[in-house]
Amino acid sequence: MTDDYTESDLEAAHEELIDNDLGDDGLRTDGGTVGGDEQNPPVVVKIGGARAVDPEGALADVAHLVANGEDVVVVHGGSTAVDDTLEQMGEEPEYVETPGGVVGRFTDEKTMEVFEMVLPGKLNTDLVAALQNEGVNAVGLSGADGKLLTGPRKSAVKVLEDGRKKIKRGDHSGKIEAVNDDLLSTLLAGRYVPVVTVPMLAEESHGGGSGTSAAEFTPVNADADRAAAAIAGALGGELVVLTDVAGVYEDPDDPDSLVESVGTPAELDAAKDAAEGFMTKKVMAAVEALEGGAASVTVADANNRDPITAARTGHGTDFQPEAVR
């Protein structure tokens, strides 16, 4: 026999579910809505690749959001896995510091080959399979698929070595300037969850025999946080950056100094000054996302229970559009 439920029955059951707190952390077990015509902006979830990040909770939370009718895009990196693979091949990962003090990877030709194997290959496939096992119809994409992430290539980078500024050539990285949001919107409309990773696709012009230039595209590396920012901006979505700490700290050595909200330019300047190491790029990504049209950005702990729902309900550092105006 099939039971028939009215919308009011479903709403009552839904309210009972979200009020049934199963933990001591104040997190609710359901973040969706039943009924109503209002559609929330897409949720773009960046899952970090640090060793301390366990993606299991985030993937279960993605399934929860999708079951409640929300549009979700997952973006992931995987620098740790790339480093491990390079070391297994007898290669040493290379990191450089920019004159602005930002530490990043230098991607040479060998490293680029490993990126193409590890990120869109193993890691993306593993995450897609894990989401399928959660009941989510996920689709794996790299930035090269459908020209999803495109922009110019950086064939050289400015670095700081021994206190001196230098130009280091041979870099295989790029800057994302365009997102094929039509591709993502089409997948979301079909109730698919895109799972996106780098490389991006860089356009390089070469002179043709008749004096004209012909465009050629090359896969190159790009920062996954900033890829997520570009996607969130293009979709006007909420960006949730999940990492191995609770957010941005005023003092990284003081766990009680978490910055909970960044809503003004002055607060943004303070967050930039406080950010150190890998967090510097996450703050940069937050700014780029908001400037690009994202509804909000939250940097939060991937290892929270229901980490995406936690981030959206006050657990983490919340960046608002007013911070960049």
C-alpha cells in the first residue's frame, strides 16, 4: 500500500527533523526546505586536499543538500596527492615565494603531467564514485572539459629567492578569467552534481603561415581555491571552502581568536593581515569570489559534523559582499 502525504504533512515532518539535534554542537541535521517556490543560489563546495581533511562528512552533507533540492557544485584540489606521486617517481615538489609573500607551487612539465594523472584521473574519479555511493548523480569534470575554466597561461613567474626578485621561466600554470557557467547550469538543471578540478585550459596564440594567429589550448595548473571562487562568482552562488582549520584566526597560534565575520573593508584588511601560509590564498579566493558576484563565502573546518551545513549556520569565517565594496 502506498501512503499519500500532503505538503503540510511533509512540512511538519521536516520541522520535526531539523529540531531534532543529535549532537552537542548546535548543528541541525537538515538544511533544506520543503515547499515554497524560492530557490537558493547554488552551493559551491571546495574540498581541501590536505592530509588532515577527511572528505567523508562533506560528501554525506552534499547528498543531504541535494536530497533537499539544493544545487551543489563540488570543487577539489589535491596538492598533497600530487606531491606524494612526485616523490614516488623520484621527483622533488618545488614551491616558490612571490614578491608579495605568497607561497605557491612551481609547475614544470613533469609536475604538470602528474597533475593531469592525479587530479582529473584518480582523485576526481574517487570523489565521483563516493558521491554515487551516497546516492548523488555526480559528473566529473576538469577545467578542460567543455572549456569550463579558461584564461591566459603564465609561462614565467616572479619569485623571491635569497631576498632578490627573479623571473622563473617554464611554468605551466594560468589565471582563470572565464567560466563556462552554461555547462554547469545545464548539469544542475538535470539534477547532476558537477565535481570539478583543475587543470584549466589556457589559450595560446601562435603565428600562422599566412600572418594570422591560430589559437591553441594547453592544459595548465591553477589554484583550486581560486577555481572554486571563479565558479561561485559565475553562478552567483554561496562558496564554502572546507579546510583543516576552523577558519581565519586573528592569531594563528590562538585557537580562541577565530574571526567569525568579515563584513566591511576594514574587517577584510584585518583578515588579510592575519592570514598566513595557505590561508592567504583562501582569503584571496574569498575576495575574488565576492568581486565576481558570489552571494557569500565561508571558510570552515571540513572535519565538522555536517561541515557544509555547519559552515552555513555560523561555524567558520563568513565573508560578505559588503567587505569588497
